[in-house]
Amino acid sequence: MTESVVPSTTNASNGAAKTLGRVGFFAITAACFMFLYYRLNAAAAREGFPLLGYMARVFANVRWLPWLVLMMIYSCFYFIIDTLVVTRALTWFIKPIRYRDILPIRASAYIISLFSEQVGKGAMAYYLNRRDHVPGWEVASVMLFIMFGEVFYLLTWATVGFIVSRNSLPAVFGLMPIIALGAAVVFTLWVLYFRGTIFPGSQFRERTIFHAFRRATLKHYVLFFLLRSPALLAAVVVYTIALNLFGVPASLTPLLGYLPIIFFAATIPTPMRAAAITLWVVLFPDNEGQMAAFGFVQHNFFILFNALIGVVFWRQAQRELFDR
């Protein structure tokens, strides 16, 4: 009797969690699109245009060719840095792996990341397990370390951005010191726990999925931050130039405060990065049309061009995976 009840209870719980996740996904998406519609419709009315005519005029005024060249260069630079971070993390926590051996799968994972960044990292774990016979859970732990590191790397730069540009940021950014302090406490406790300094008798940290965290020292977190940072600093320059190409005056200093928060929003699983687009409109309320167009094109071009890089490496990745 008990054996038949437990699986059904578990399945019901999983089903409820999935349903709740879908409801949350659609609620966030609907809220974003409703907000964008009303803001853009109001902006169009002020200009004396219907909404479609207003947005057509916005797109017509963009300097597309220099923007396209700029974004292609940035996407390639990001790919180089991203692959370097993955290579170093695998070398730190599992075994030395050559940079050129990671290029095909890191690029190919961008195709899967069109739908989910987490699934893309899972595909990398599967690939390395099949090709290099690296234990799958250990690779998964490295991917988890990278995702964890990216959260705190963005928080760190968001704090730096707040310090250097607080006078030009919206009032809501005043919460950054509190968020930064809370994140610092969480990070400190996290590192101390996995080093065995606190709760030394805990067995939870011994699970295979935490392999990378058990081996990580403060040096690894600092190196991760330094290796990943060129991508964000380049993004500050690129996005500043791109905004001006869209007809929106922008300077480097405020973007240093904006971008880490916007990149957080871009990780929320909404269609067409709706959460990030919405945040652009909120941050630049005097340029609703330009910012909606900018957010839509900027974020979606980035992930689509990265996927195109993945297509270039796809056949090589297949050969390395299935010819061994």
C-alpha cells in the first residue's frame, strides 16, 4: 500500500511544481508585454502616430550597418571569453582540457541555449562525459559553479556601477548597498561551508554535484571574476555605442550601473527576453520606442548570432562526440 502511494504523491508534487512554473512564466510574460504595449502606445499617441507607424519610424532611424558590425565583433569576443572561462573552470576542478577542445561544444551549446541556458550547460556536461570520459556529475558541478559565479560576478559589477554612477541612476537602485551586503554575507557563508569551516560534520556538501565547490578556494572565485569581467566591460562600451546608433544619447558610466541588472533580467525565461526589454524602457523613460526596439534587437541578435557561431562548429562537435 505504501509503495503505491509514495510514487503517486511524488508525481503529483512534481506536476504541481511544473504547473506553477508555467503559470509564473506566462504571468511574467503577460505583465511584460502589457507594460510595453501601454507605454509604447502612449508614446506613439504623444507623437501623433499609430503604434505600428511610430515603431516603423523608430526602426527606420537606426544606423543599422555600423550596429551590425559592432554586434558581430562583440559576439565573437564574448564567445572567446566565455570559452576561456569554461576551459579554466574544468581545468581547475577536473583535469586539464585544451581551449581548442572546448570551442566546438561551447559554440554548439549556444544553439540549445536559444531555449534554455541551463539545458545548454547540461549538454556540455553530457558531451564532455561522452568524449573525455569525465564523470557527468563532476562536469555538472563545474557548470553549477559557473552559474553561481556569474550571479556574484554580476552583483559585484552592479555594486561598482552603483558606486561610480549613483547620481545618474533611478531611485530604486538605492537598494543596491543592501543587496550587495546580503550577497556578501551569503557568499562568505557559502565558501566557509564548502571549505568545512562551518558545520564540519555536514554530509550535504559531500554530494558529487558539489565537487567543484569543495575544491574551490577564494582564489578560484577571484580568477573567475577577472576572467569573466572583460566581457562585461566590453559590453559597457558596445552597448553605449549601440544606444547612440539607435538615437539614444548614452555614456559609459551609467551603463556600468545598468548592464549587470539588465543581464540579470535577460536570464529570466521569457519570450524574446521580454523582461530585459521592459527594463530598458523603464531605465530610459524618455525614449520608449527606441529602447523597446533596442532591447528587442540587441538581446535577440546576440543569442541568435551566438547560435550561428554554434552552427559553424556543429559538425565538428558531432564528429568528436560520435566518432570516438
